[in-house]
Amino acid sequence: MELLEQILSNQNMNEAYLRVYRNKGASGVDGVTVDELKQYLRENKDELRQRIRTRKYQPQAALRVEIPKENGKMRKLGIPTVVDRVVQQAIHQVLSPIFERQFSEFSYGFRPKRSCEMAIIKSLEFLNDRHDWVVDIDLERFFDTVHHDKLMRIIANTIDDGDVISLIRKYLVSGVMVNGKYEETPVGTPQGGNLSPLLSNIMLNELDKELEGRGLRFVRYADDALIFVKSGKAAERVMKSIVRFIEGKLGLIVNVEKSKISRPKELKFLGFGYYYDIKNKRYQAKPHPMSIQKFQRKLRKLTKRNWSVPLDFRILKLKQVILGWVNYFRISNMKKAMSEIDAKLRSRIRVIIWKQWKVPKKQVKSLVQLGIPREEAKGLTFCRKGYRYIGLSKVVQRAISNKRLKQRGLPSALEHYLKVHTVI
């Protein structure tokens, strides 16, 4: 069966639809939602296939959306229509196994059965093998700067189907809608589309092959790459030559400010930091301080006193954030950090409960019901201290104890960490 017919087959298109439906997501420029997608495809699937076969299908422009990055800048995303997402996903499902055979074992981003955790474990392996000078390559606006002709030439080296090549190029040049106005996309891949991660890996596989050809040790996750060498001089040589390759041969732009030669303690990779464990004489991973700060900001946002939601709903949201974050960093050593975060979280929840009691009469009554002597309860209630003092007070800690908070359903970051922590 020809490649295009594999893409358009009933089974492949149905799987693509289900993937798009499960992922939900916003509507594109036509306003069609994922909930309306099934009915649309039922009525138009034959016409859609025929237009693709005859090269008359024209993808709609992606809807430009900007989301804030950690550094204060904005990341540009392009949201395709739900129909275009299905077609892109159908292409992805057929092409991905073909290109997977070519991809490097040291590439971990957006690939089946690969993860950030595996990339971190491999990086530790290199560091502990005394390759502890690191060339940290950062590509500037990678998704916005990919050269279409170079990318299509690379794809055409593997895919010998003009219809599929034509369809992919149409997605590359379909443009974006910005504030209601159409803008062309002469370069770049549509970050946010289902096909974009595969296209980025196809392009950057050229970098992987160059690094492997030179016998270099490296780890790449999407457009983040670390190269591990044994000395500062080797790092300088590699930095110069690899930047020359990326900009000269691939036509991409290296971010000079962010790309640097680092020692392990200075690294931030996929949210992780590194430190040297003197006792075990090896490098270990930990959440980077910036990742912990970001985590704490999320918890503070969910424990704002002026957020008027039921306590059960608040606890549910906290549980989702805490369990997800700890699961991601489970290979890190972070027992002390989790203990400190738990203490702050419990203090803030105690203040929320105290505030929910509202009036002094209710506060005294509630403390007494929780086992605090009436005079002691009155002393705290009428002390005129602020919420921070209340949350940290011994009286409230005895009344709303850790055990009671656990019974109420409040998750413990430390307990979950101890349950899921993986020693590497």
C-alpha cells in the first residue's frame, strides 16, 4: 500500500481522531470544537480524503496564541483546526515508525517509550564517567527558524512519496492568524501542531548524526542538547565547531547568551540540577532551585486566602499538582526540600481553615471542639496577631494537627516522594 493510502486508511484515521479527541484542546480559526469533530468527519471524511489524494486539500492557518515563558518572554504557539490536527496526527502515526529507526539512542524528546527521566539518567552516566565538562547548546526560537527547503530535503531522502511530501509542505506554509490577520510562515514549523514534534526530531537528527560521527557523548531532548567532554579545552573546541555546523549546515540559530560551557553544578536541564555527592563520590540529580520556586508559586496560588472555593476542591487541586511534580522529579534527592514545602503548605491550609471560621465566637468554639482549653482558645482568638502568626502558632498546630490534615485528604509531598523515589 502506498504511504498516502496508509495515512488515509480507516484504521489510521480513526486512531488519529481518537488521539485528537482525548487530547481535547482549543478550537482553531474555524471555531470547530473537538466535541463537534466526530460529526464533521462522519459527514465529510470521503470528501476530505479525495481532496488530499488530488492535492486540492489546503490546511487552514493556525491560530496564533502566546503563552508566558519562565524568563518573562512569550512562547508563540500555533493551534491548527481540529480537522488539520487529525490529518497531522494521521501523518505522524505512519511516518514516526519509519523515522524512529534512524533516530539516535541519545535523543529522548517526543519519542515513544522515552522520557525526560531517561535523559537525566543518561546525563548522570556521562558525568560519572568523568565527562564533566558540558557544552550546553540552546537553539534560539527553533520552531520559528527551521528552513523549509532543508527540512523537506531531509524528509525526501527517506520518504519517496510526492503526495505525502506535498501535504507536509502545505502544513509548513499554511500560515498563522494573528489578531484576525493572516501572516505567512516562510520559515519554521507550527509549534503546537501534532506533526511539529516529529518534524523537529527529523531536523535535529542531522545534529545527532554529526555528534555521533565525531564520537561525542551527548543527550538531546527536543531542542535542548548537552555535550559531555573531559576538559575545558575540548569543550571550547566542540562549542565552536558545533555552532558552526548548526548555523552553517542546518541553517538554525544558536542562542549565544544561553549557550555556554558549564560544570555540572551550573547546569539546568529539563528542570533538573546536579550536585556532587561526596559520600557516594558521584554526581546526583536534584530539582533545580528555579523548579522548586516555580512549584512553590503554584502551591501559593492554590492556597491564597481570597480564593473562595470549598476546601475539598482546593485539596484536590493541590493533590494533582503535588503528585505530578513529585512523580516527575522522583529520581532526584529532595527529601529536605519536600519536608520544608510540606510544613509551609500545612501552615497555609491552617490559616485557610481559621479564616473559614470567620468570627471569634466560631473560632473559639472550633478550637475547643478540637481539644484546646477554652481560655487558651480565647487567648489566641483575641491576640490581634496576623494570619501568618496564627498559621504557625502551637495552639492551631495542636488543634489542626498534621494527622487531622492527612485525614482531611491533604497530600504530603514528602510521603509521596518516599513512596515513588527511584534510586539510580
